[in-house]
Amino acid sequence: MPARSDRQFPQWMATLRRLLRANGFTIRMIAERLEVSDATVKRWFQGRGLATDRLEDLCALAGIRLNELAELAGGPPRELARELTLAQEQALTESTLLSFLFFMAMSGWPPRDLHDDFGVPMDRIEEQLDRLERLALIDRLPGGRVRSRVDRRVAWRRGPMRQHFEQHMKRQFMEIDFGDPDTIYTAEAAKLSASGIARLEELLQRFRLDVQELADDDRRHALLSRQWMTTLVAVRPLDTRRFRELAEASQRGVPPEDAA
């Protein structure tokens, strides 16, 4: 465990706070996770009353180890990008392997998991990691680790990544058997104004962050084996053709059971 000095400690805490913010954590969320008060968390970040075990707890929330925090704090802080260039997005859409590795890096999963979970050769993984580094999307660290240079709350364009989803991911969701009791899904219909639709889109974005937080918590605390899951939350205007057909049939005097 690295020793900390009074001079280094503020750098450690500034780096740790930046990482926690990048992962969507607020003071309140940290306090709830560690079962302390908001005031206690604020004191910790001010450098008061923070024991080593609590510092390790904060590092765990950020998805790093204490020695990694010391390593990260040793260099100048880097602001995580909140959006990608068009060239970066287009490059990610060219390869499912490349894009999946990038999402793994943003979520804090080690690249080797792609080999351990799916048998992808390490030389292929290394090639893709080199490309992600050239695209300025990740930093490669000692011990085979990587660090994303992009905030997980990145705002995607309504173009390249959507086309990638259309080509490579849509089929997985369209083949879902919604009648299967083991299928996890929910659905809702609502009549909304333009303002309500905008608020609904914000809810979807918050859901995405909630899933990221859940995955982080599960990785830190769950002892069971894991499997990769993917989520899709989509909104579209309700298809009302069936209702109109029934109304027209009623006007023609056709019994409802014959119009069904």
C-alpha cells in the first residue's frame, strides 16, 4: 500500500473526486453507499478525518485500487471528454470488437475479460487496444490495464452509432420472445405533449446512468458469477391503426368480433 504524504494527499483527493464525478456519483450517493452523512463525505474530501480503510472504500466506488489512485494522481489531471469527434465515432462503428472493447474500458472492465469470457485471442485484443489508443479514446497503463479518456455520460451523435446499432444490435432485440416468462421487459403507454416527450428522453438518459451505477455496485459486491447483459429503452409514437380500423368497421356496421 503506498504511503501518502500531506503534500500528495490533496492531489489524491482531487483525482478521486474527479473519477467519482465521472462515474456519476454525488456527495449524497457516496454517503448513502458508505452509510455516513453528507457532512462526513465533505470533510473527507477536505482532507479531514479520512482513515485508510475509508479511503479504500472511496477508491472501490471509483473502480480503482489505492495504488492506482497514487499512480493516477502523480500526473496532471485530465478532463474526460463528454463527446467524441465524428471521426472517432465512425471508427468505432467499423468494428464490433473495437466498440465493445471501448465500452468495456469506459465501464472499468479489464480487456482480458474479452479473452476469458469469449475466447478472443489476446493478439487481436492488443491490436484493437492499440487502435483505441491511437484514436485518443483510451490510455494504456502498466499491467495490461486501460483507462478511458471519455466520460461514460458521453453524448452520442444521432448518426454513426445509431447506424451501428441498426446493423449489429437491433436483431438481438427483435428476436426477443416477449411471451417467455424469463424475458425481462416493461412497457407503458402515455399521452404526452412536446414538453413531456422531452422529459421522457431525460428519464431514459437517467436510466442509462442508473444501469451503469448498478453494474458498478454489482461488480464490487456480488459474489455470484456474471453474464453480459444489454439493455434497450426505446420510445416511439403509438401505432393507432388498429383503433382506427375498428372505428371505421363500427361505422360500417361490422360487428367487433368480425373486425378483430
